[in-house]
Amino acid sequence: MCGIAGIFNLSSNPPPQRQTLETMIHTLHHRGPDGYGFFHNEKVGLAHARLSIIDLEGGWQPIYNEDKTIAIVFNGEIFNYPELRRELISRGHRFSTHSDTEVIVHLYEEKGKDCLDELNGQFALAIYDDREKSLFLARDRMGIRPLFYTIHGGRLYFGSEVKAIFAADPHLPRVINTGVLQEIFTFWSPAANETIFSGVRQLGPGCRIIINGDGRMTEEQYWEIPFHPDELSDKSEMQLADELRDLLINAVRLRLRADVPVGAYLSGGLDSSAITSMIRHYTNNDLKTFSVTFTDRVYDEQPQQRLMADYLHTDHHEINCDYNSIAAAFPEVIRHTETPILRTAPTPLYLLSSLVHDHHYKVVLTGEGADEVLGGYDLFKEAKVRAFIARNPDSAMRAMLLKRLYPYLALSPAKSTAYARRFFDTDAPLDDPFYAHRPRWKTTSGIQRFLVDEIS
């Protein structure tokens, strides 16, 4: 990952200063330790902290078009950049680097805000157009790369993390948004694009912002997940599985387009094991794998991890976590999340990333997101079981199905039928679109009892 930050004057203000941009981007050194780049004039200031992955020598940012009327700072990776580059060159564009970032500049020259339709990747970006005196901010379709912004004193401040924004001006308000705090202590995250800090917003997944030279700002969604439940495929389950397999193999190959070695996280579960297997069997890359093990055997999956690593003949590395190491690292995790979190689960992954860094790797592939897309969580089975019970709530036999849920959890709420009925009961109708989530929202919101009266 890289880091970006910047300032845009919405009205008559002094020009952004290089020193301010340096202060902002230095807070993101952990995102881009390989160096910094800057651009500023009377209207805008852009800053970039680089993690070199593609075009190690020539990909320094900001990157410009041929006449330097368009400048970009970019965090992420465009996986289809070689194909886009060839098309752009055939249409007369001249490139000064071999970076994936530069294709965006030339696409923007041709298509403006619609350049995003051509990109297969994960990104957060800022483009300044000196011809229009305008700023363009955008985030990838799924919101993998973060981008925050706020407006204060006639200026828009933005950054990959909130700490970069706060570093710009000591007068920027630093106030907890109590409404968002309540949302986090119910839904586990903000319900919309506000953050825990009042006045600071996160640009939503698949969204972009256009700010004209006169300061008029438009925020719009350019993409959303297509959902067509009534359009059932006439293909067989095996045909659909083959299509999914081909898509996954292609996605893995695209993500290995880098000028640095790429490793893989190996949790021992199906998703990371499948990704790791595809790297091994469908590419010629040398393969390092990285795993977290736990002193507490309730959570440890070391046997499954080692079984897969041995089977695929990977260069395997492990880091062990116990309660003390998790507790010691947790404050640093909060510094990076910049928001309250309800579990310590991100901490072992943070420690795992330090293992990757110690082996001088900058890129790893993971199986994150597969449970959400493919229905892997027991949450989905749970909703079906609850709906089945609700159709005959007086049945003692149906309620016993709850004990089949979460057998792998040491503190499973389903171990006792009576307790499970109380835990999962929410009085929600079966057609409630949030039916599957209601039990967690009910139990999580109990945390608010510990808040002071002014918040709760």
C-alpha cells in the first residue's frame, strides 16, 4: 500500500504550503516507507508516500500527463494496466514511466470521471486538472483502499488515514461523533460514511467526488454490486463452479503482476488454501506462505496450515500469538484502525504483517472476503434455521437444531437449547432484510450500558 494526502482550496485562501504537505504525509510513513513526492500550486497540494511494487525506479508520484496539466497521486494497484497501456499508446498517448498509475492519467485525459469504468483494481486516488482547476477523488468499487476527507476553513483536506488530515491544521476539530459511536456499538461499524470523528467522512466504496474550480462539490456513486435475485441461471451447478474457478485463477494471475515477490497468507481454512494452491499450480512464482499460530489451542490451526504448506511445498513461516502479545500490540492496532473495534481479532493479523515485513515482502494474497461472497459463515445457515423454527415456534424438536450451529466455538451460544432460543430471538419478521443480523445487533448494543449518560 501507499499513502496519499492533500489540500484543495474551495475559496480564496493562501496556497497550500510544502511544509504542511510534508507534515501530513509523514504521518503515513508506515504506508509508504520508500519515499515521498509532492505537487502544489495556488489551488492544490498533493502528497504521496510510496511503497514500490511496479516500476521500482520510474514510478515516483505525482505522475503527470504529457503537458503536465493533469497530476495524480494514487494508492493501490491497477491489475489490467498492461492491456490499458497498449491501447492508450495505440491512440497516441506518450508514457514517461512503466507504472500502472500513469494509465489513469491518460484515461482521465480521454474520459474524465468515466475513466474509472476501465480500471480493474483496488485504489484510492486524487487527480488535479489544472485546465479546469478541479479536483477528482475516487475509491475502488469494493472500498478496499481507504480515503477520508473533511472541509474546514474554506479548504478540503483528504488522506488515506485520518491522522494525515489532523496533521494539516491544529485548529481542525477533534471531536468524537457520539452517534457513530452508538452505531459501532451496535453494527460493529459506522452505518454510513461518517467516521468516529465529527466532520470527517470516508468516501464510500464505488464513489467519487468532483470539485469544480469555483468550489462546487459533487459526490456520486459510480458503481454498486449488481443484485438480480430473480435472474436465475440455467447453467448446472458444475458449470457455475467451473466458471467461478476460472475467474479465481484469472484474478490470482492478475494480482501477481508485480516487480517484487508476492507471498500468501495461509490460515488453514478453505479460502486462503484455495488461493495459495492457485498460486502454486497456475503460476511459476516462488512462494512464501505466512501463518498465525496461537498458544491457546482453541484458536490454533497450525496442523491444517502445515499440512497445506507441506502439500504445496511452500517456504512457510509462522508467528505465534498469546494473550500477552495481543494485549501489547492492541494499542498500536487502534492507532491504525482509527476507530473503536469490538474484538481483538485484527491484532494477530497485524502481528502477521510484521512477520511479512521482516521477510522483506511487500505484497501478499489472502482469502479475505470469500465467506461474505460465497456464504461461508454459519450466520447464513443460522438465519435459515431460525426461520424454520419461527414457522412453528412451539416445537421443541425444531429448537434443537440450534445446537448444530457453531460447534467449533468454545463459548458457542448454541450449546444450550434454552440459552440459544433467548440469544437468537429478536421478534423480527421473516421478511426483515436484516433478519440474520438482528441477534448480533441486540447483543452488541448491550455494550452501550457502559457508556456515560451523555452518550447513551
